[in-house]
Amino acid sequence: MTFAPPPSEPPAAPPLTLTSLPLFPLGTVLFPGGLLALRVFEVRYLDMVRKCRQAGAPFGVVALTDGHEVRQAGAAPEKFHDVGTIAAISDLDDSHPGLIALRARGAERFRIVRRQLLPHGLWIADVEQLPPDVPVAVPEDLRKTATALEQVLTRLRDRSPDDASLPDPGAEQLEDCGWVANRWCELLPVPIDLKQQLMQLDSPLLRLELVGDVLDRTGIAP
């Protein structure tokens, strides 16, 4: 009598990699699902944005650790975090010479594997995408963070009804730890290093728990 070996688990799929992803180092952290508004006027980024738009390709947003968004004459190259977020262009206005206004939506997070500074000042990188947040329901003890977020967003939309960057969430979004945590991270006036640490967390529940701690300390959440 022979026995067949038990079926083995399928091997985990390797992380998706992107090569030569153009990077936009900024003094902010882009979260998945977030909306980024930019006014681009530097030649290195004007060319990048036009090429991305024509090809339907994204670019990567990374938070600066040293240097400035606008290149300074004689300054050392920018330094930035290894983990960033892919940005997909949703709207673009290039009707003004030498200026592009655009909106981009945050997609997957990524980690830089190799980076290169091109002669004209643009950074490109080979990156591997990080897994998206696993949907996790907001637990009862953190329900107040979702309720407070809904209230804050309602007030902001009432004050600025034409601001397309303010989401109008549905019940499904307000019940998801990752979505609620990310929107709070965008709104809270906390240091960029803390926002970066929160964005890099793989656990959306832990991210929301830490956001809840900040809200409790500041008295924002009821």
C-alpha cells in the first residue's frame, strides 16, 4: 500500500517589483487611498509628470529626511525614506506655461531596493511593492475614532464644499481599520517622522490603536 504525500501549501507569490520608478521626494507622507495635490514647476518634475501621464504610469512619493522639495543651488542631493507610496495621476492641468497642477491618488506602498540620481536631478528607483492592508473591522473599543473621523470630515466639507480632496466615506470605509487610520494620519498635526512610522506599519489595527492614543492625548476624539 502506498500513501500519497499530503498536498503542500502553494509557494507565496514573490513581491511585485517595479523598475525605474520615478520618485517625488516631498515634505509629506502619502497614505494609500489618500489624495495628493501638487503644483509642479521644476523642469525635472514637469518632464516626469508629462511622461507618466502619457504612459498612464505612476510615480512614487517618498518623505524627505534631509533637503528641500525644491532643489537649492549648490545643495547636496535630497535624502528620503526607503518606504513610500505609489501615486496614480487622476487629474492634470497643464494649461499654464511652466506649471502643472495635478491630483494623484495613493495606491500601494513600496520599499526601495535600489535608487539612482539622474544627471538632471530626477531620482528613479527599483522598488518592491508591500502587501496592502488586510481588511480588519474596527473593534468596539476603537469605534469612537471612526465616529469622530466622520464628524470631522462632515465639518470640513461643510466649510469647504468645493474641496474635492475631502472624502465622503461610506459605512464600509468607516468600518475598516486601515482606511480610518490612514485618513486620521493625514489630518492629525503630528511630526512627519511619526506619520512615516504609522504608514510603514503592516498591521492596520495597530496603526489605528496608535492613532486612538494620539486622539485621546489631544482630546480630539470624544
